[in-house]
Amino acid sequence: MGMVKDLSDESCDNGAGGLVTIQYKFLAVLMAALIPATGHPQQAPIEFAAPVSVVMADKINAVRMVDVDSDGHLDIIALQGEPSLTSGMFVALGDGRGNFDAPIFNQISINWPWSVDVGDINEDGVVDAIVTDFLSGQFAYLEGNGDGTFSEQPRLVPGWGGGNPQVQVADIDDDGHLDVIAADFFGSRLQVAWGTGIDDPLAAFDGLSVVPLTGFPLSFDIADLDGDGDLDLCCGFNSGSGGGVATSLYQGNRNFSAEERAIGGLTDSHWSTMAIDLDGGLPEIVSVEEGLGNLGIFTLAAGIPQAGIPIFTGSNQRHAAGGDLDLDGIADLVIRNYASGGFLILQGIGALEFLEVWTLDGPVAFSGLELVDVDEDGSLDIVAGNYDQSTVSYYLNLTVSGAFRRGELNGDGNTNIADAVFLLAYLFNDGLTPGCLDAADTNDDGGVNISDAVTLLAVLFSGAAPLPEPVGSCGQDPTDDTLECEDSGDSCL
């Protein structure tokens, strides 16, 4: 408990030409009655604009947004391919403001392209692409030309198997060369082709490592799951092999630990699996269970998944993505229904808990979704492919982060004596920290101290000049300072 200073006999200049006598003992009596009890903090309301659609390809199977031409702006990659269609990868170059050029068609040889990832695999300074086939062990290596065009080149990886519902590119063994990782569905394993950076059909990869699994993997992710600094693997299984998720930890020397699997009642197909930090520590595994309609959260103990925590989100949810949509430091989740195409947004409030805050309509979609900053405003937007409409749509994030009303400290939506009491308790009696320090800076001098309490009391009771903006309605701080506004309570809902 901090020291309580008796200010009953002190007078302070309020900066408005008058004096305010602070009767601290009287205020202390008011504290218990006027400081509200706290539950979950109110978050900034998450909102998205109507979709903007970019015509890309027929029957889109997968979408990625990456910078393929090294201009600093994200571009769209979309895969097209079914038995009745010409297989190809379309690329639309972006300008960072939500505008995209007409798509460039790059033909590829595999029959059913389903997943794509990119990176400078041959180390020539230009982004390349790996595209895998959903039904076979084929993959296409596409050498980038730096302008949105790609040239398919032969690459041989002895032992590679499939189909491959997902592929990623990462430097697993930390040797400076990108490796190619994929789920081998029919082979019940994860596989890693070790990259060399050499631009040669035979020498581009130095062997293959596999992780045997007890089920058929539909999705996977790569992250440091046990906090040892190495990249590990996690995956989700189909319903025919019991569902659930598994992890395999990197042991060094291109070896992985045996699979550790957890199901916890989440027995349906997991088309989307990701490792994401939901609580400010090591990652959790988040996976969508399609048929039974559950989002599964699997905590990890030394990298081993524990029984899943199911959150019912409705049937036909297939894809999920995570990121901080409201810039409050807590991860939020977006889930997409493949049948309706709609999005469900879950706002993280900490402690692995979420609020269902927003739904968006969308067309039929089999491809996954991404959270990226399309318009380069610092906020994550939603990007997703639309199977039936042959388009890729983006939804710009309209969430107002850091909005507040100056002088409204306790989060009840009103500015009155209770806010002054709240501030004094924080300053002198180990009271709760204001969720929005900008709101507590009532004189807008970049700090929070006794002068802010004096200023607020002068405005409330002595006819002093109004507080600096924003007042009356929510807004951003016009002054560049180091104070943050993480939670403005009911003020800016």
C-alpha cells in the first residue's frame, strides 16, 4: 500500500486562474461508493467495412497476400485448379492503398493446386513459390521473376509424398536456407525438405525428414511451442482418424520428437490449425472442428498439447486466423464458414476467453483466410478467397483503437466527481490504474499527476475552461506523447 498524503490544508493553482482546495479526506469517504467494481474490461468495438472484391481466378482454392515484387506493398496470390480447369497461380500486384492490377496468370503442372507459400528459396533476392496438390504427391516450384510472373522449374525431393493439403516455407534448422514443410495426408506424416539455397533441380534440397503420425493431417503450423528457441510442428487431423491435434518438437540435427497427440472430445476434421499466443506466454494451438462446430483451444505443457477447450461456434466452420484486430495487445480470432461464407469474429479479452462481437456475410469459400494490413494503416484486415465468385475480397478494419474522452477515467461513460476520486486513488492510494492514461491526462501535458486531478475538479466545480479535446465525444489524442489508451470502458463503445 502506498503512502497516503493528507492534502486537506493544501491549495493548488489549477492553471485557470483560480484555486481549488482539495478535501482529500472527504474524497476518501466517497471512494468506496463511487469507484465501480471491475469485471472484464471493455474493448474497442471491432468493425469492418463492406468487402471490396478483386476478380482473380475461377474456383479459387487458396489465397495468400505477400510482396512478390519487392516494392513494399502486399500482392494477391490465388490458386485455380480442378480437373475441368487449367491449373494456375494468379498474381495481382498491389499499391498499398487497396488497389490491385489485373491478375497475371502463371500456369502450373499439378492437377489440383490447394496450398501455396512463398520465400526466396533459391536465394537470388526474388520471391519464389511452392504450390502443393491436394490429391497427389506432386508439388510445383515456381521461380519468381520479381514482377508477378513465375517460371515453373523442376525440383526433385526423393521420398516426398502426398496429397498435401497445406505447405509452408521456413528455416527450421536455422542454417540460413529455407525449408519446405507439408502435411502428407495419405502418408499420415509431416515432411520437411531441407533447403540448400542452390538453384538446381537435384541440389536444391538436401534430403527429407518425416514425422510419423497416428492420423491423417489436414493442417499444420510452425512455431516455437516449448520456448527453447527452435521451430516446432503442430497439426490437426481429419475425422476419419479421430480428429484432435498433435505436436512434434525439433530436437536439432534435423530430427523431431515423436508425435504427442490430444483430442479432448474434438473429434471432427481440423482443416485449420495454428499456433498463436492467446495469453501473453507461449503459444496455444487453436483449431477449428468443422462438423461439430467447435473451436478448440489446446494449451501446451512443455510443448505437449493438453485436452482441448471447446468453444461452440456453429457447424461448417472450417478456417481460422488470429491477430490483434483492436490493438489492445490481446489476440482476436476470425472464423469462416465454408458453406455460407460468413465470418465470425471473436474478440479476445484475456485468460483464453473471447466475446462474440461481429459477424460478416460472405460467399461460399473453401480457401482459408488471412489477417494482413491491406491498406497499410497499421490495422489487420481480413482477406479471403471466394470459390464460387472467382474473386478475392478484403474487408478493411474500421476498429478505432485508442479512442477516449478526456477526464472519463473509471469507464462508466460519465465525467464527474467519481473520475477525480478514481484518479486520486490511483495517484496516492494504490488504486486501480486507469485503463486509458490519455483520459487521465486531463491537462494534456503528457503526464499523469496531481495537476490533472486539480484541472478536472476545477472544470467540474469552479467554472474553469473545458478540458482539451477529445471531450463530449470519443476521439484520438491530438498530442504526441508516451501515454497509452488500452481500455476506455463504456466511454467509447
